[in-house]
Amino acid sequence: MRALVPRIADRAQEYDRTGDFPVADFDDLRARGLLGLMVPVDLGGCGATFSDYTEIAMELAEGSGSTALIFNMHASVTGALAQLSEEVLSAFGARREFFDERDRLLAEAATGALYAVAMSERGSGSRLSKTTTSYRRTARGFRITGSKTFVSGAEHADAFLVTAREADAVEPNISYFLVPAGPGARVERTWDAMGMRATASHDVHFDVEIDGSGLLGGVEGVTLPLVQLMPQWVVSSYAAVYVGVARSALQAAGAHLKERGLSGLAGARARLGRADAAVAGAEAVVREAARRVTDHPGEPETNRWVWRAKLVAGDTAAEVASTALEAAGASATRRGHPLERIYRDARCGALQPATSDVCADWLGTAVLNGDPDHDSELPRW
């Protein structure tokens, strides 16, 4: 993996400029079997743990935040499928045939299939309880209708993990579906954002009928309980990406100062010194969260670290990129300079779900001995 980072970094600027999906990056990842990172060895994958994923994502983000973020979305699908135990899924009512379908999906990832996440919607963002995309049961299985936004890698995905609510249900009965790309899943090219431009996170409009195997777990209504029980794949998996982005900001600023002969400036060195300490602190928090997820998934203290990791990583990326840019000076703000791109990417970390404010509120509620998943004026998800 380490040998790939310079190649990915060399391509990052042009992909950012055009806003195109980083095809060459994913060709490299696919060729090395990394789309099967989270897939068990007996299904052809690498059998990685959450800690392993965290290290890979941090390194990948040093080369390109956008590529790492798309990879995170794919890993969140394959990782959740692979690492949710049969005991947990069975407790939610998963059917025996689901496990065969799960193995098929994971085996396809190991041979190069790319999965995208389609959860966010215009107007409600990532608040799953406010999902408007709906499903109805049909003779074949389910009909899914609705629109999703911020779907990273949308045009190149082989399938989408879609959240949808049961049509006409009084309570929010939200389920997960894996919807194949193709007819009925129309991508609209809408992505033209400040940062993470090469994620090509376009809108996707669904009006599609799928068979019953597309209902993940084979049981309805599991989305919100699973997110609350094991939030790592929708909260702290992002954290590793933004720690990697913060690392790249520090490296880019250091390279710029050396090139310009400005490394003798004490003020600039002091900024980089503080940034280095901040990055090391964020790495430690993210690694501790990953270790706990790997060793003690779903435990209350593990989940507390999950929320800490996302808060610390998102805020640290923004702060480090800002101080690194000030250390480098105005010339580094020009379009085409690596630090200018990294600064824009870093600003997205606190905004991605769960946002820094949501994470801080969750943690503050826990400090006050409340129920952080439910003790809020609005639903957490």
C-alpha cells in the first residue's frame, strides 16, 4: 500500500481540477486486491480488521483524500457485511439464506466489485429517520423509489447500499437494500463542491424493483438499531480519512517551506510543530477507537471512542490544514498548489456525518449520564 501513495498523490491534483472519479487510483487498488480488504480470506479477500482498515485509510488519504473517501464508502459496506456477527444478525431476525447472499456480495468485492453508499438526501442529510426514499413489497420483492445525494463514486459503482423507509408506515421503519447499478438507478451529475471534488458524489435517482435477496439481512427495520449498536462504519470510519488528510497538509507545508528556503522561520516552524502534535494526538485517538472496535465491538465504551475519533479527526484536519497554509504563506493558496487542495478537502471533515457538532453533543450527553442516542430534541439519526 505504501508504494501506491506517491502514485495516487501525483494524480490527485488533476482529478481535483476536473472533478472526475479517480479511475487510475481504483485500477491500482483493484489490481492489488484492496477492494477485498474487508472480505474474509475464505471468500478471496484480505480478512482485515477495523484496525487494519484504519491504517490503510490513513495512508491512502495522504495521497488523495477523495480516493480514500470513496474507498471508505466501499469498505463500510463490505466491512459491515463481513464483521456483523451471525449472532447479532440472527438476533435481529436475519434469515439463513441471507448469509449465502452476503458471501456472494463479499466474494464479488474481492474480485473487484465496487459498492457505493446511498443514504443522504437533500433537505435531511444523513438523518436516517427522515429518509423519504421509500419501498413497497411486490410479488418479486421490493420496489424502491426516491433520490439520494452525496453518493461517492456513483457513476462507477456496481451496486448501491440504499436506505429506504416502508411506504405509508406510521413509524420510521428504515431498511437497508443493495441495489445493482443499471436500469432504475439513474445517476445525475450534480457534484461540483469546494472539497473532496474527485469523489464525484453525484445524485442518484431510484425507481427500481429488486428481488427479495436485495433486502440486507432479509429482515426489515434494522437500520436505526444497527447504527446505534455499532456506529463505527457510519461515524469513525471517516476519521481515518481525515487524519490522513491532516498528515498530508503537514507534509505539503513542510515541502513548500523547504523549497522556498523558508524553513529557518521560527514562526513557521512553531506552526508546524503544533500541527505535528495535533496530528499525533488525532492518530492516537483514532487508533484507540479502531482497536476497541476490533477487540470489543458494540460495547458502550467502544462506541464512546467511535464518536470521539470522528470529532477529533474532523476538527484536527481543519485546524492543521489552516495553520499549515498560514505557515506556507499566500503562494500556497494558488489553484494547483497541493496545500490549497488539501485545505479544501480538510474543511469537509467536520461536516461529514456525524458532524463535529453532532459528535460533541453526543459525547456531552454521555458525560451527563444521559442516553446520547435518544436524549435530544431531534432524532440523532
